[in-house]
Amino acid sequence: MSIFEYNGSALVAMVGKNCFAIASDRRLGVQLQTIATDFQRIFKIHDKLFLGLSGLGSDAQTLYQRLVFRHKLYQLREERDMKPETFASLVSAILYEKRFGPYFCQPVIAGLGDDDKPFICTMDSIGAKELAKDFVVAGTASESLYGACESMFKPDMEHEELFETISQALLSSVDRDCLSGWGGHVYVVTPSEVTERILKGRMD
Amino acid sequence: MECVFGMVGKRFALVVADTSAVNSILVHKSNEDKIMVLDSHKLMGASGEAGDRAQFTEYVQKNVALYHFRNGIPLTTKAAANFMRGELATALRKNPYMVNIVLAGYEKETGPSLYFIDYIATLHKVEKAAFGYGSYFSLAMMDRHYHPDMTVEEAIKLAEQCIEEIRSRLVVAPQNFVIKIVDKDGAREHSWRRTTKD
């Protein structure tokens, strides 16, 4: 089993009309054994920037701690929050630093940039950025997620419809992957508010 | 075949571990204490490579004590768990500690807590945790019978059921188990479940 599949994960982010949504599954496993069903994969960097980390749980936690540290320093120096594009470049640089001994993580970054324009991107474990205008996926269920998102996504969805779409895409994809699932965690972010919801899907 | 498991009850937390020290087919001793008392209100049950286990648990215990001496207040369970995770993560890509840890602690403000720490430094706060081959049996038993806010009697009974399951279903089951408990009165040994005297 690959080290990326050790803990199991599923992550997806989608762009809507002046909003974005980012969702993850909740399973923490050790290969085929489930340890917990409330594992946090999506972290808030600031009110308009969220980071999802799929892959090895330990490296996800280490990477998150390093990135929060860097962002806090940035906030102290610049007296403002980081733009999502800047943050994505930071993540990419930190991952490439470990080019020959990488973090076994695939991050998904989602945020509202200048003029509250939604920004999403993903990258591989050594920091190769992949910007997208519609959706990005990561994790052990990524192949199913690609299919589900491609068929369910339409551009310029309002936040209610975006929530429904991303939830259905996530739940149907993790049902085809034994290493991810046990519910879902969805954040829908508009310029004025952040809504966090827990989904109950097939608990198996 | 090391078995460590733990659970959180109402205002206490419990850690159970087997007490066998094994080298290949030989049982060196069957009263090896694998649950270290970190400080007055923390228990650290560890399983894995024997040398790493002893070294790492002692290292953590001394550092927890050092923090207390330097700062005058003890570490919280969460802080101790994160310290352990940090040490494991730093060592992971150099000279990894092959130790899995169940950390139980009690604070007056936050009550009892239990942390699952993998040897790859995955940290998660849980209500029940188990490591080793015994985890297949004890986790399943706990999934069935555990409920939040159990009394000490109920938790001990559940621990006994887990031990019985391990004894009857694990091919090379450990002979003796020790149960340690941590609550507002501190961390202490609760009882043993023996099949052999040592």
C-alpha cells in the first residue's frame, strides 16, 4: 500500500458565484482499520482562506503547523492576511524544499482573493501547482471525485446550490473508496460568512 | 503481540496494557510495566519496539518534569500530546521511534482526555483507542459496549471483556494485563488481570 493511502482521505473544492466550497471526508484510518470518524482535514488559515491537506495524517499535521507559523509571521510583518495566490506559492515553495524527502501530502487551497474573487488550487506532494476555474480534488478518492465533479458541476452556482453539489459529489465518491468516508465536513465561504456543516453519509 | 488500549469515562480515563516482555519465542518476563505515569495526572501507555518504548517514554517523562520545574505549572494533556507528536515527527525522517502511544490525562478545567499517537506521529484526540493485534478485538468490543460518561465499574467491566476477548481469540495472547486509571485524585495503578504469577 502506498504511503499516500496509509490514512485515507478525500478532499474537494469548488468555485461558485462569489463564493467557494471546500469539503473533506472524516475518516482517520491506519491502512484498513478505522481509528476515528471525526478527523479534521480542512484548516482555516484566515477568514477567507482555507487549506485542505490529504495524504499522510502526520505530514498533514506537520505541514499545517509550519504553514500557520509562516502565515502568523506574515501577518505580523505585513499587518494583513495573505492572499490565496500568495499562500499557494508559499505552500508550493515549502513542499519543494523537501524535493528529495517530501511531505506525503496533497494540499487543496481555497480562498477569496482581491474583490472577493474565488481562488482554488491543488498541488502534488512536491509543490506542482494546478490552478483551476471550476473544481479541484485530492486524496484516495480523487479519481471518483473527478468523475462526480465533472458531471455535477456547473459554473456560477449560488452558495446553497454549491453546497448541495459539493456534498453530493463528495458522498457519492467516497462511497466507492474504502479508505475514505464516514461522513463529510463542508465549508461554504461567501464574502460575508463562513458556513460549516457536517454531512452524514454511509457510515462504513 | 503487544496490546494497549484505553477509554474515557465520566471524569476519569483508563489505560490497559499487557505486561509481557517478549524476544522472538521467549517470554522474558510477564510483569513489565508499559504504562508510564508521566506526572501526577497523566498516563502514557506505549507499545512497539522494546528499546524505543523504554527510551522514548523515559525521555518524555523527564521533559514533562523539566517543564514543570522550569515553569512552575504542569503541562496540560493536550500540550504533552503535542510535545510527543513533535518529538516523534522530528525523529521520523532520521531515526524513527517505533512506539505507539495512548496518552490519558485529567485536568480540573477540561476533565479527562485520551490521545492516540501513532509511531508515524499522527495525533488525534479520541474517546477510545487501541494498538497492536489486540486492537482488532478490543476496539470492536469497545465500539459495541462503550458509551460516553461510563462509571469506573462499567469501564472496568468493559476492559475485562476486552481482555477476555484478547485471551480467547488472539493466537499468542499475553498472559497478564495491568489497568491504570487517572482521575481528579491522580494517576495510579488500578489492578492486574493475571493468568500467571511472576
